[in-house]
Amino acid sequence: RLRLVSVTHHAKDGTVWSELRYAIDVYPLLYLLWGAVGLYWAVLGGLGIGALVRARPDRPLERPLGRALAALGEVFLQRGVWRTPLAGAMHKALFGGWLFVLIGFVATHYLAPRGQPWQQSTLVHALLDVAAVLALGGLLVAGWRRHARREIPASFLDTGLWALLLVTLLAGIAAQGLLVADAAPAWRRAAPVSRALGGLLAGAPEGTLRAAYGWAWSLVHAGLLGMAILLPLTKWRHTLLAPVSLLTRPRPLGRPAPLDLEGPEPFSALGPRDLTRKERLDIWACTRCGRCSAACPALEAGRTLDPLAIIGGLEAARGGAPLALQVGEGALWDCTTCMACVEVCPVGISPLDMILDLRRERVLDAAVFPPALAEVYRGIERRGNPWGQPEDGAADDGAGLPVLGEGEACEVLVWAGCMGRHDPRAGAALRALGAVLRHAGVHAATLGAAEGCCGDPARRTGNEYLWRTRAEETAAVLGARRF
């Protein structure tokens, strides 16, 4: 049989650059189109980086090397999506399949695309066959979940990109089969899918096979170009942004980002440009998988809070009205800050940080918050606890432990907390703890009346100023004692 020209033409030096020059010479229009797509990506990337630079700075990354290794582990092991077995298998097939398809594509086009190296590249073509089957299976399951059963919301552009992925993959599989039928390469013995398809097509006229092969590869490249154009505009961009989002994931989970109360107003997220860099990145990296909403106890209880809707609202928000009003102010106060949404997110997104930022703007800038919170803040300020209970009735020594005074020392200092000092059920637990410590012979003590509210209820509801005041007072009390 006659070999295809691209098979028999030999490179002069066999390098990647020589193969690339050959491909550009043969297909100048194709590479001109890819150059235009590259320029399009450069413009979008520049706009994105500009938006991140203008956003509010975040806390500096701690342990960047350890974070990078952990993020890479999450990307390649896909552990975050294995909470649901079907979703885990689907993502693993999509990720592994398309990764190996890309590796095989580069190898067969630029490393050994012509002559004997191409003929002998059995391992690469075997890998391509397996990868194509994996990727096809993952795409079909994704389509069934998103478009047939509608388990997960999908936009028109998301659906369009999925269709392009499917058509491109099927065209690539068909092209391999047509190549086997027409050119009978030596590597066909290691590629069962291509060999089987080539066997079915072997009886067709050579002209038909070559024409079909050309159309199949035209379809592959058209699909790849379309995917490259659509990807930055859809949720599929998480394939590129998820590693960065995982790298910048809050450690530990739920720790609010610091807020500069000495700087200019607004103190928090009044408009889109006031979001932090991490929040802006998270909005772009969101996969719209809905795990955060499924895990939210407030939504399960019938409240208006929906973490996924908060992210979508922030992405769609424009200048003008405050962000809190654009995403739905009432939903912000339903959040209990339980961190379930942060815990289950497979790509390291923190809806909690966004909610806290919007609350801060409402409390610190607009001074608009539910009336019940006003009572909480007054209780913390005046009585040292969020319920406004008198401190003289508190269980100062409820643990049955001595009170540690200024300048004194002990082995273990027991922080009773507002619950331990004022709630009867928590007080019983505190007394039990004290009994255990005494029985173990541990030199333990409490702060007694010197202990006040740590201010955490204020911080979780957006009152960063009140929290900082309480935190400084608490730090002073603890600093005057040794434990």
C-alpha cells in the first residue's frame, strides 16, 4: 500500500523544532489560526492578571513549597472528587484520558511523526488507544449527569464545550482507524481500538479512506480550536485555575483573612474591585459542581443561603449597588460559618471567606445588620459575653480549679469560654474536665473573672473592629500569666 506523505517524509535532524517547522510549512493556515488563538489567550490572561493585581491583597502564602506539593497531589490524585464514587471515576477518566491523549498527540506530531520512529512508536499508540477510551467514557458519564439527569447545572457554553470535546475525541479515534486501514503502520498491533476500527474500514477504496482521513483531522483541529476559544469562558477553565486555587487554599480552613482597619474605606467587599485576589480567583476557578450547596446545613434547613448562588452572584455582579445587595443580603446572615462548604470543595474554594467579606462591608461600612446582632455586640462590649449575662453569676471556678492571677504560673490554663461560664450544659462538661485534670495530677487553673469573650461571634458576623478589641484585651490577660 502507498504510505501517507506525512509518514514517509523524513526530518533532517529529528528535533522537535524541525518537526514544528515542517508542520508550519505544510499547514501554514492552521498554525496562523493557532497564533490568533494564542493572542486571544494572551489578552484574556492579561486582563485576568490585571484584575488580580487591582484586587485587595491576601495574606502571604505560608510554606509555599509544601503547599505546591499538596496542590499537585490533589490535582493528580483527584482526591477531592472521590467523595462521590461516580463523580470520582468520571473525573479520573477525564483527567487521565485527556492528559495521555495530549501526551500522545505531541509525541506523534513532534517527537516521532515521520519515518521509522513513527512506525516503531508502539507504546505511544497503545497509550493513545487506552487514553481515548478513558476520555470517551468520562465524557459520556459527564454528559449523562449534566445533560440527561441534570444533576449539576450547565450553561449553554458549558454544553457547547462538552459537545466539542466529544466530537473532537470521536474524530481523533476515527482518524486513527482510517490511518490503520490506509497505511497499515507497524504500531497497529499495539493499538487494539485503532486496529479493530481499521479492520472494519479496510475494504473501502483508498481514495475514500484518504478523503475521510483528511476530513477527520480537519474536524479534530477545528474542535481543538473551538475548545481553546470556549474554555476560558466556561467552567472548564477550572482545569487551569484549580491548581492555583488549591495552592492558595486557606490554612487552617475557615481562618478569616486579615483586614486593615487603619486603611481607607471601604474596609471590605463593597464592589467587585474590593474582592480579594483569592476570592476573585475562586470565582473563576469554581467548577459549579454544587458540593458546597449540598453540604450546607442552612440550605438543607430551608434557609435562603446557597453557597453556589453566592459565587455565581459575585461573578455576575457589576458596579453600582453594593455586592451584598446584588447577591442577596438576607442569605448572608443564614450562614453559621460551619465550614462545610470549604471542607468539601474539591478545588480549594472558600465560599465562607466571601460571605464573611460581604458581612464585614455590611457591618463596618454600611452599619446594616439584623437587630439581633446589635444585642450580641452590646453583650460582648458591656458584659463580656454575647448574651449579656452578668459576669458575677458566671462559673468562674466552675471547673473546680484555682484561678490564675497576674504574674502567676501553672502547667495548663483552662479557657472556659462564654459557653463554659454561662451555659449549664457546657458548665457540666467543664466541671468534668476539671475533675479529670485533678485526678491526673495536672497543675491546672482558670482565669476566673479575668476571662472575657474572645470576640469570635463578632468576627464571624463581620464585626472585625469589636473582635480586634476583644482579641487585644485577651492577649494582654494571657500575656500577664505563664502557662
